[in-house]
Amino acid sequence: MRLIFLKRKMQKTVILNTLGCSKNRVDSERLARQIEAEGHKVLLEHEPNASVNADILILNTCGFIKDAKEESIEAILEAVEAKKRGEVKQLFVFGCLSQRYASSLSTEIPEVDAFFGANEPSLLLNALGQTWRAQLATERLLSTPAHYAYLKISEGCDRSCAFCAIPLIRGPHHSTPLELLLQEAEILAAKGVKELLLVAQDTTFYGLDLYKQRMLAPLMERLAQIDGIEWIRLHYAYPAGFPPDVLELMAHHPKICRYLDIPLQHISNKVLTAMRRSIDEAQTRQLVEQIRTKVPGICLRTTMMVGHPGEDKRAFELLLSFVAEARFERLGAFTYSEEEGTHAARHTKDTISEKVKQERYHRLMELQSGISLVFNQSRTGKKERVLVDREEEERWVGRTQFESPDVDGVVYIDKTHDEVNNKNIIGTFAEVTIQKVGDYDLFGTQ
């Protein structure tokens, strides 16, 4: 009788770190699940060191703007040093940066074993000696706390914003079928996820390619029906053509957070035209008024860009005036950087100095810090529902429906000395009375 011995594939330790936005995070989590399915140990967001003895380090990079590209390159160089020290054996880089610059990066940083684009996870898996498993397409290893997760509802973008390289990197917009998103959300809910954060390059475009109509509101309503899901939060909503049925749902459905992330970028007609944003000042003001009217008490988060070609002093002062009037509860900002291949890079000159850009950025954020403080002060003494994310020294740290992870402030909750009430509450909802506030963070007690 002939005996056949099957050689067991050796388990490897793989570190997978992510730079950039929450959409990149989802890509990494999907890739991690594929690698894990092959029997390997995957460490997400882990610093390489000799004690770990990792076989492979994978970096998911960002290439959106200058600062993000510089951060990604710095991370690659640090990973190269870790490889030289023997802390990792192989180094792979993928994501947006290598999607655009794989050829030049491989020449300049030959220590990296291979570069792969954001749209090439299957090729990266091939380099690891495995293939993409379609049956795992809706499964992920979470790099977030177990009680919340990002849900990427589409990929790519059909917009033609002058400053943005995303369509060049990610390609045209295509929605994920509703059935697959529901399946993914059900899997997440079964694992204990209570909050879904909807993300995409443009969430409001969802469904147009597959269903010939905007399907964001129906998708959100179906997601809210899943047992275990308590909060649904909407990010990256494009202002032009914003679907009003989303506001109707947000105003009346208890599981839809009264929180909307809607990057407006600017208010000056001159700048909006130069940006190719497909919306003007009057339409923007009307939209903001409509949102606040239809969803009373909503928390509006926006993003503004300063220093775009065409932004003269008058345009910037108009932006400051608009922000002071609109009083966005949350606002982030960044300075313009010329990105090769974009419309702005091809047709305009970046004539605004970096010094002026930084001055404008700091003026805008100083204004916003005061607005944010006033909003937080209005909540003093009120009881709010808080989802507890983590423990920090003698306090719990969480968020209300008005704070999104990583980009907004947090609520610090004092621990009680009552052993019965001081049990681990991470991943649960707590009723917290706000006692004091700062510009961005709040402090309260149960």
C-alpha cells in the first residue's frame, strides 16, 4: 500500500498597515481576510519589530494630495529600514500611491519586493502564492473596534473636479450591488458591529450605474432593518444633485444618525467654477438651508480647500464669511497641491505661495474652532447617547451621533467608583450627561 503525505503549507505572519482614508481601510480589511483564509496570521495596524518576526509587511498607501504622498513615501522608507534590520522578510506596497507611480517607485526604492495598484489585490495575493477567493468578497478582518465598521458602497468617481486625482487612480464610478452590501452588513452585524459608516468616493451617486436612479436612501433604509445595527452614518456626500430622500429618511428614522459629511470645498463662484464642482454659491447656500430645515438638529461636517488657483483675497474672505454664517458643527480643511494629470495641473498655474496657503488654512481653522466650541457648549448639561469605543486611563472614551471616528472629537466619560456600574462598557451605549466641553472634545458622567 502506498502512503501519500500532504505537505502542510507553512503559516506566515503578515503585517498589513494602512495609510489614508477609511476607503483604503476597507480595502486592507478585505485583503486581510483573504490572507487569513490561507492560514496565515495577519496583524493589522502593527509596528514591525524584532519580537514579532514578521514574514511579510504590506503597506496600503495614499496618493491623494502632496502631504499624503509624502507620508506614504516616508512609511515605505521606514519599512525598508525594518526589512534591512531583519524585522520583516518581504515588503509589498499597494494602494493609491503605487497605482500612479509604481514604475518610478520600483526604480527609486528597489528594496520593496513588489508594488501593486489599488485595483490589483488579486495580483498581490498571487505574489503571496494564493488566489482571490470570490466567496469571501463580503468578508473582512476589522481593523476598527469590533462595534463599528466602514461600509464602502461604491468604487471610483465620475466627477471631474479640477484638483482631484481620484478618478485617475480609482477609475470611473461603479456601485456595489445592493444585495452584496446587505450581505456584508449582515456578516458585520453578526460579529457585533453596531454602527455602519457609509463611505465611497461619492456616496450620493450610489445606484445610478446599476439601477438608473439614486439608491442611497433605499440602501440606508434596508441596512437599518438589519438586527444589531443601531447607527448608520453617512460620509462623503457630493453636494451637486444631493438626493432629498436621504434627508427625509434622516429626519425620521431613529437608526440614521443626524450627521452628514458633505465636502463643499468652497463658496466663491469664481473658485467653484475653477474647481469644476458643478454647483454655485446660491445653490450651495440653498442646499445648506434645505438640510438644516428638513433635518432639525443635524450635525453638518464639511471640508474646505484653500489656495486653489483662482482664490484671491476676496474669494477667501467670502469663504470665511460663509463659514461664519453657516456655522458647520464640524469642518476640516486642506491646502491645494498641484496633482499631475488633473485638470487644474494641466490648465492653471499654482501661483499662490505656500506661506499664503498656510496663513489662510490657520485663519479658517481658528474660526472653526470657535464655532465648534459654541456648538459643544450648547450641549452642556444635556444627556446624550454615547457609543463607547475604548478605555483610556481612568475614563471611557466614546462618541455621540454627532462625532465620527478619527475625524471628530470624542466624549470622555468619568468612571464611577461603584463596582456594579463600573463594568466594561466598551462597545455598548451609555447615557452620559455632558458636564464640560472643549473646542472639540466633551466630558461627562453616567
